[in-house]
Amino acid sequence: MRGRTGLRIGVALSLVASFAVMDVSGMNPVVSDYAIASSTCESSTPTLQNGSFENLPNVASFSNPVYGGWHGYAGGPPQVLLLNQNQPDQRIQGWKTTAADQYLEIQRQLPGYAQDGTFRSGSYFDTHNAQPADGQYFAEINANYMAAFYQDIEAQVGQTYYWSIKHRGRQFAANTTDAMLVRIGPPGALVQQTGVKRFRPTNNPYTGSPVYGNADTESVSVFRTALEDGWVKYQGAYVPSLSETIRFQFEAASGGSVGNFIDDIQFTVFKACAAEVAVTAGTEAAIDVTSAAISLGDDQELVGARVLGGVEGQVIVEGNSIRFEGEQNGDVDVEYTVGMNFAGSTLTQTGVITFRVSGGVDAPAAAPVDNTPVRYRGPEFFGPAHFGVLPGSTLRVEGKNFDTIQKLYLGETEVDFRLTGEQQLAIKIPTDFAPGVYNLRANAGRHGNAYFEKFVGIRAMPQAFSKLTAGSQKLQGVALLSQVVSARKKDSMLNKVQCVVNSNSLERSRINAAKLCSMVAKAAKGVRQFEIVTKSTVTTNRVFARVSYGYAPDSSDLAVWLDLR
Ligand SMILES: [Ca+2]
Ligand SMILES: [Ca+2]
């Protein structure tokens, strides 16, 4: 026997609480004040110091300079500086060496001695000295020995550290390469890095301003670079498995006292942080998500954003900035994605900006989402249906005679439940539960294999939706439509659509919303109900639009709106 409560109710509950849109029109940004209330981007995030060897100790004040400080070979120009790391006044910021004699070697270019690719017979190599890859100075790993430069960093577990180094051979014999490698790990357990990407300069290799093309298709473990190759760039990434001191070591694999120029060592933590931005109601707050307080990276760019939910207002994405303006007190969460090019790939990271509005009006009480319990009196359910359960949340059932329940199902999936009180039972909604409308069914064993059931709306986790539009009073629907199609792929049950348009006239909004719904109808077959929502709260000629999806189950007496922003 299979029972049914017959208590479906005629409620269409809207969970669409805010009007939040994105504008990709590229209009001139409005500069405004904002305050970052807090951010998870920590100033203590470790970084590599002095990667270009530009920060040198004060040579003039050395108490015991090696060879008198800057010096040349065989009467050549003073291009070479040897630093003894055992002499406190000669220590160079960040770097240490493994060389037995404790010497690190720094070099510089001097006017009139530029390396130009011409072999000057009989002259010493320093008349052909390489120009730095960056700044004024560079280092030679092989000071007097085949050794290694290293630097220690307090690493954070799970954080990826992206590094790059420019390497150049020194020896002025055609095709004679210098060799080096990179080893990273806790001191004493260093691991040679493999799979390193190599980028060769595409301009004159003797210039000090290398320009790079695409990465070689093959990656390398040992870097072999000749003088005539110019400054070749190598890039790799490292993820510590322990939170502890991690040593980055740049190590010669060839040469005695000659070879392995290095410069412009970059060390990048790529991270999109969570931040809170204080907003005064009625004013616009714009935050550049690529600023150091919000995301860490190297030339990272804002590549996407979506509104996760919150109070009513407008979210506008422009360049690397996310802008928000609203009148209602409360929070709006906007997820943002930044992209960074590294080693020939585009990497992405995602974080959340919370705009915290104050000084405005209180938002109307939100529709109850998670707090309406399902009622059970054993063996049947009764009372209103429960709507708006988020995956991962707890669904409450109140009532009596819970001892009749043997098993509980949401749709065909058996779910765990536990008694949380004499008259209360809790069902944990699995985090991976697909959005949809489900029957909550109880197998009430005391009455045989009877099933009693109740419709329950499982609310979708919010998904990216709004995209738009133009400064020309026209609706640009292409960006929206690709999302329409992708949302329907995720959940084919989405069959009800709201086309929301806001512009400077209600009539224009109506025309555009109708157009939008017509485009959606063509792009997404199977949508059965369309609703047009018009607004006119903007004073510019921009048009904002959004598509919200919902479920319109076959039983027309039940409709659950889902806000897929
Ligand atoms: Ca430099
Ligand atoms: Ca040397």
C-alpha cells in the first residue's frame, strides 16, 4: 500500500529577494569611497625577498671588503662584487649561499662594456658582460665554487607558490651552456623541481629587456642556457605539504667559478581573498579586486563575478572593479574570480566580497527559507509544505509518533535523520543533493510497508546568472543566453523563467524583458512559464537584465521559485 497525504498546497513562494545585476558595458567607472572592513589576505603571506638582487648592502661602509668591493678582472671595469655572508655588514637581503668560502657574487653592467654578441679576441669576458634582466644588478651562482643560492620562507600548507627565474649562461664560447636546477622543500629534504616551463626571449638576446614568447612544448628539469640564448625564463609551481620552513634553492649544475647568471626571481602567491566592504546606503562602493588587500597574484585580472545573494541593490562589474549600490541595510555576497597567466596557462582563483550596507532602510523580512518545519503526526505528514531547503542544511520535522518512521526518503534517496527532541526530528540534506522538487517520504513500518509523503522544495545553490548589457539602450542577450543553456544543462527541471529588466523607462524595460524572454524561449526549449518583471530605477541609458529560473512542477498547485543569480 502506498499512501499520500494529499496536502499539496497552492503556494508559489518567491525566493527572489534581490535585484542584482552585472554590467559589462565598459562605461566610465564612478570613483567612490569605500572601506575594506576586513580581508583574509594576510600581510604576513610569505614572499621572496630581493629577487632581482637590487637591494645591496652599503658597499662603501664594508669594514673588510673582498677585493676592495666592486672590482674588475685583469684591469677591467669594476663589475663584480663578492659578498661574504659571514661578515654581517656584507649580508645581502634574502639570500644565502652554500659555497664553502661563504661568497655570493653580484655583477652589474657598466656603460661602454655592453654585451653585444661580438667576440673581442683576447679580451677578458667582462668586456662582454651581460646586461641585467631587470634593474641594475644580477647574481652569478658560481662565485668561486659550483654552489647554490637559497632563501627560506615560512610556507602555508595548501597554498600554491608560483616561482620564476631568469637564467643566462656566461661562457663566451658558442653553444657552451651553463646548467642549473631548482630544488625546493624543507631544508634537508629538498626536491629537484621537474616539469619546469621554459620561455625564450623573442627579441635580441643581448638586450637587457627580454621579451618572451610562448612556453616551449617540452618542460625541463635542468636549465641549460648559453650566453647567446639571452635571459631565458623558467617557471614552476610548488605546493608545500607541511606548514613549515621551505627552502627555495637555485643551484649550479655546471662550472667552477664561472657561470649561471640569475636575475628577476619572482615568487607569487595566487589567492583570491574574502573581504568585507563597508557601504553607506545610497552611495556607490567600488572595489578593485586586484588590489593587494583583496587578491594576491601577478597581473591578475577580474574574469568573472556572480551574486550569491543578499539585500536588494545593483552589482556592476567594470574592468577589475566590482561596484555596489543599494538602499537596504544588510549584506550582499559577490563571488569573484581572478585569472593570472602563468607558465603558458591561465590560472583562476575565487573569493567572496561581502558588501555591508548601513545607514539605509531595513530590508523587508525575507521569506522563511530554512526554518519552516515539516509537520508529522504519524504516519502522515500535515501542515504546509516545506520550501527552500539548501543542500547541506538541516530540514526540521516537528510533530509526534516519530517511532513509526523506519526510513526517510527525499525522492528516491534515503536520507539520514535523527531525533533532536521529543517532538522534533532533523534531516541532514546532503551537500551534493541536486536542486529540484522532491517528495519527502516516510516508510512508517508500524503500518506495514506504507509510505507517506510530502513535497519538499530543495533550493538550488545560487548559480551565476546576471550578465549584461549595453550603454546604447539595447539589450545584449548573447551573454545571457549561454548561461541559460548552461543552467538548463545542470538541471533540466528548470522550466519557469522570470525575465527581469531595469532601465530608465518602464516601457523600455517591458520591451526588453519581452525580447529577453523570447530569446530564452528559443534558446531553452522546455521552459513552460515565462514571467516579465520590469523596473525603472536607473537614470542612465544603461539596461540591466537578469534571468531567474524556477520550477513549475506538473502539478500546477505547487511552484517553487529558485533564484539562480
Ligand atoms: Ca636585477
Ligand atoms: Ca664567479
